[in-house]
Amino acid sequence: MTDADHDLVLRSRNGDVTAFESLVRNHQQMIHALTFRMTGSTADAEDLAQETFIRAFEQLGKFNGGAKFSTWLYSIAVHACLNWRRNQARRFQAHEKCAEEMRAQSNGEISENKLAQRAQVALMKLPAKQRAAIVLTIYDGLNHAEAAKVLKCSETTISWRVFAAKRKLKQLLR
Amino acid sequence: MNDFELKSKLKSVRVPERSADYWENFPSQVRMNLRRTEFRPRQIFWPRLAWAGGLAFGCLFLVMTLAPIHFALKNERTIRREMAELPQHLRVFMADEHGLHYLIAEQQ
């Protein structure tokens, strides 16, 4: 945790909402990127980012400073996304939503966006936990140990999930 | 397809860009939601449990320490009183779970 984060966390714990607002400002883009990659939907990503920060504020007392604040926040965000995935009705809509949003953004750069669209749709077809492993290791550059901490599982499990996810993605994107 | 190609394909997925206004307003939206629910950071349960446990242990320790002292003092008072009343007759004092007992010998 950076010194700035450390100070802000301490102040937020004492109920200083302005300090918490600064923490949100420091990490909002990272959390939005994560929630978007996990859901494939801008609207859901925003809701989940909100939910992540609200949960983080509620649980600040549990944060002991052992890990980086960003890692702890990641963990909350990923678990919020995994719970979101349990809603089966939305799960089926997610692929469609994702494709629609990608089409809306395309504006002429068809080939490049088509590739991105295919990649995002393929990502959405992965089981949620495998997708989380890919998002954390490939997009956010976490190593397997850090990803294991975020997902609260062993490094071996992460390695397996990354391996299985890559195999499936290669098939889907061939 | 090798890992490098896969990685570059996956990295082509861009996160939708949001306006500067959105980023400016997002923290205050979170703040508004925090106000709406009107909660403070939830106090963690374990320290409170630890304090309660510590207090209970302290009370138990005091009871366990003070009770024998209290009974020893009480017995001492009884022994002194009985010895004052029957200076020549008391032979043996015994203490068990029922309290203090003493053996009185008849005068020769």
C-alpha cells in the first residue's frame, strides 16, 4: 500500500468520507476496467464498481494492511463480479449485450473492432472463475501468486484455470 | 495459435472510454450512496470478542485467586476464636469441602 493510500485508509476507517472519496478516485479506473472485462457490459460494470467501493467502505475494518490496498480492492471487485455471474438470467443476456455494445462502438473500424468483439465474446464464454484468472493475469499483469491471493485459492488452482482458459480461448478465436 | 498471439488478441479488447465528467462525478456518486445507506465502516467482530474474552478471563482469574484467600482468612478467624474459647481442649483442625472441623479433647 502506498503511503498516500495508507493515510487515506486510516482516515476512512474513522468515518472520513472525503478521504474515502480520494481512495475511490485513485482506483476507480482500475476497478471499472476489471468489472467491464468480467461482465462485458458498461452498465453492469458501473453498478459493480459502485458496489465494490461501497463494500470496501463497509469492510475497511477488516483490511489489515498486510496486502496492497489495490489487491484487497481487486478481491472485493472480483467476488462481486463472481456473485453477479450467479444470476443466470443476466448471464444469457450478457453475450448479447456485449456484442451490441461492441457494435455500437465500432464506427467504421470494422476489422479491428470485430477482432476485439470476438475476443470479448470469447472471454464471456469462459466459466467466471477462469475468466477472472485471465483478467487478473493477462489484463492486469498480476502474477499467479498475486492472483491466487485475490481469488483466495492456491497458485496451482490459478495455473490450472489460466491453462484451461487459454486452451478454450484458442479454440474460440481460431 | 501461440500464447503471444492469444495475448495480443485479448489485449485488443478495449475498455469503453468514459468522459472526464464521469470520472469526476463517480467518487461523489459513491459518496452519495454511502450517505444514503448512512453507515460507518463496520466494526470488526474479532477485537470486540477478544475484549469480551479477556474481561471474562480476568474476572475468572480474580475469583480463582481471591476465593482461596477469602476462605483462608475466614478459617484463620475461626481457629483463633475457637482457640480463645477452648485453649486447653483443641487438638486437631481439619479442613475439607464441608468446611473447617476440629477435634476437642476432654480434659484429663
